[in-house]
Amino acid sequence: MPEKKTLKTFLVNGSIDSDSIAKSIANHNSKKEIGAHSIFLGQVRADVSNNRTVAAIDFTAYPEMAEKQISEIREEIIVKHKLTCAHIKHSLGKLMVGEICLFIFVSSPHRKAAMEACNEMVERIKKEVPIFGKEIFDDESYQWKENKA
């Protein structure tokens, strides 16, 4: 019986740590067909709204749907931009200001394709994937975050 292919997972609990980011980058040192990498790191920032400062964001999602949509976006962009590879991680759970919540890392033979693909991936994930952020303010009040460009 053929082995069942393991599906990639893109959602992680908690922040994306710098060791996993470094490991992802280091794993590409031996790939000779790659000429460029483009990396995006999304970080929780201390926005101010109505005199309240964001202290954290609590990310939730419809996991099965989010995983499926991220996978489809990833595959479409790999083909469109002829990427060598693409890695995506998005956090779930409560992340404090300063923590990394989104990691996108794409590789390509050429820089233009890598840069355009990375940007497109960020924009499409923010627009199309059912991941929701609840901003938690320093006074413990909260509001649902609107994705902005």
C-alpha cells in the first residue's frame, strides 16, 4: 500500500522563534539552483487606538480551512513565479508586542521573482485566509483587528 503523504502545516501555536527561522534559512545553503531568497517577518506592534496601546494580539482561525487556503495560495505562487521553494508559518494564540506572528520565506533562481512572490504571498494570506486577530490593549479591553495593507 502506498505511503500516505504528510500534509504541510502552516499554523503554529505561539510565536515563531528565531531558531526555527535561522534553521529554515540554513537548510538552503546547499541548494545550488537558488539565486535569491526573500523573507517577510510579521511582528506584533504596539498600535494606539482611542488612547489605548496594543499589548498583545490573540490569533484564532478556522484551522482546516486556513491550512487548505494557505496551501492553495502557496502552490499557485510557486507555479506562477517559478519558485524553488516556499515556507510559511502563521501563529495562533496570544502573542505579545514584539513577537513574530508571520514568517514567509521564498527561494528562486532570480531576485525579482522571489521578491514579488513573497509580497504576493503576504497580501493574499492577509486578505484570503480566515485568521483573525483580537487586539488586547494595555487596559485589558480588546477589539477585533482589521487587516490593512
